[in-house]
Amino acid sequence: MPNPLPLVIVDAANVVGSVPDGWWRDRRGAAERLRDSLVPYASDGLPGVPGPVDLVLVVEGRARDVASVPGVRVEAAPGSGDDLIAELAAGAAARPCVVVTADRELRRRVEAHGARCTGPRTVRPGA
């Protein structure tokens, strides 16, 4: 049976990079902190997307070994995180899909699959 919850996909690299807080010194730790901060959104939702939601954090590079936690499924991109995000958005089928990123090219790609986009400030105030 398909998942009826709205799908929210977070571009970890883009959202982590939106705040110059030293993330580049510990990419995995920065992705883990982002993951942990996303947990409440799984039940509460985002503006315009009431919860609960199916929340997916897409990681790449040095953050590939970040584990999932209850409420946040972590998907490690085997290559480009953008490619995996576009693939997940394309597979969202008939359920609403929101991608959290500021990457213009990625926004164009996922919007072609019917996804809506929102910026990093949606999940990371101060970004």
C-alpha cells in the first residue's frame, strides 16, 4: 500500500551550507544536528503542509553514514544528492511532495515532477 503522507525531502548539503557555522569542519556532525532538528517537523509538518509527514533527509559525501532516527529517514546518495532527490520527487506519485533546498537547478528538476519547493529557512531559522 502506498504511503499516504505528504513527502518532505530535505537537501542536507544545501540546508547545512546555508549557515556558516563551521559545518565544513565536521560534515557528518552537521548533518546529524540537522537530522535531529528535523524530528519535530515529522509530526508537526511545515507551513502549508500539515503533519504528519514522511520526512526524508538526503545526505552525500562525508555525511553518507548518518543514520535514520524515528521520524526522519536518512537516504544516502550513492553519487549526487541532487540526483537522488530528483528521483525521490519523481517517485512521489500522487501524494504531495515538498523539497527543502535553495538550489535553483534542483528546484527546476523537482518542480518538473510536480514537487513544491521551499527554502532552508523553513526548517532552519536563521538560514
